Amino acid sequence: MTSCITDLNKKENMEPMEPIINKMLNTDNQAGKPDRKKRWPSIGTWLMLCLLGLMISVVNSACQKDDYFDNTGVLDPNYNGSSLDYLKEKGYQFDSLVKIIHLAGLDNVLENEQVTFFAPGDSSIKLAVETLNANLRIFGKDTVSDLSQIAPEVWRKELAMYIFEGENKVVDYPQLDLDALPSFHGQAYTCYDSVRIMNIGAVYDDAAGVKYAGYRHLVLSYIPSYSAPLVNWINAPVASSDIITTNGVIHALRYTSHIFGFDVFKFVTDAKQCISQRVNRKRIYSLAK
């Protein structure tokens, strides 16, 4: 590749770099001044040289990264592993999620089946469990100190709402405008295990005053009432989309805007019911002894 400096010097009305540097170094000997002992360039000259050197290095760096500009980025969305492998690798964000996936018996689904997974962060799971414990305290019940204390069927039912068969990226979903649902309402999708019908759509942001001309991001929505399908949605915006794994696609939900299970009161009700049933079974077993 021809160097950037050479290319720049070929441009019209631009002096070569070397004469410019020589002029700057010989500034003190211009205008007929006697050539005394060799003197160091002034501080101002050194500053200008440093700036010039910085400019050259920046241009050189840009020329050496042509692919970056041609391809608008060097990030690779492809992950060489399963969706479950990806979640395990990002343990700082999905450690609790991986645990409840195992408790729910969904390891094989995220390891081998072709699915799209809207991954909730650990913080959203923590909020749901904290809400459950607050409710248990009110009624004088023992609180949950370990995720395994919540029945596997509860975890599976809740997690299923985040899993969809097939591989779908942002471009595969229809437009969604939460302020104009009759016109742009995304699309209804049946989640894994056919637990519920959820809504998914791509929100088109505005850009430079032009409507729908900006960045697109996904929103996964819980529909509380099928009889009023466009009312009171509980929305979970996606923070990072189109993470391509060997068995599907992951869209990571924005952890600051979501509580696991969408309808946290429903999660609390289901979890409490299962906890009570397990406690009663233990009591019956003890009495039988």
C-alpha cells in the first residue's frame, strides 16, 4: 500500500513533509542571521514538530485501517459457541440466569435447539426475588435465600416467555411505535412451550429531525389481556441485539428497565403457591413417618 504521507504530498498545492520540517528547524538561521554555533530549536518549534508528528501518525493509522471504514466497524457479532455457552461466558451479567435455566430444565434448549432468546440480566431476576421476599415477610413466611427454593415449574413458565423458536434478528421483526400502536404494532409471537403470546417489534428512532430514520432497537412486550391486546403492555427494551450463536440469536434486555417475569405480582403469586405446596408436602411426609 502506498503510504499516506506520499499520497498527501501528491495533492495539489501541498508541500512535501521533509522540506517543511527542515524549514522549521532552520528558522533561527533565516533572514541573513549569522550561523553561530549549532542551536537547539525553540520551545515553540518543538511544539509545532510534536503536533505535526501527531497528525502524521493519525493519518498513517487511518490508512492502515481501511477495512474499519469500509465495513463501518470491526466488531464481530458471531459467537463461536451455543447460546448457553455465551451466557456462561458472560457470568458477571448472566450468572443467576444460567442457574435458573438449569433449574427449569432448559439447558438443552439453549444448547442445541434453534431459538431466539431475549436474555434478562441478573439484576432483573434479583428484583423479582426481592419483591417475592418482601411479600413473604408481610405474611410472616420464610423468605427465599436460594434460587433453588423456587419450584422448577415456576422458573420454566417464566423463562419460556423469553424464548422463541427459530432465529430472528432485528431486521426480521416488523416496525413498532409504542405511541402509534394501531399503525405500527410489531407482531404477536407464541413463546416457547406455548405459555403465552408475546409481542415483538423494532422501534425506529428519529434522526436529525426525520421520523423513523434513526437507530432501530427491539422491544419484547407482555400483553396482560388478550381481549384488549393493545392496552397496558409491559415492555422490555433490548440493549444489545443480534448476538449470533451456533444455535440461534440472543438479544440482551436492558437490565435497568425490566423486572423478571414482566408481571411481577403474577410471579410472586405463582412462586408463593408452589412454595406452600412444597411445605405442605413436607409436613404430610413428616406426619406419615
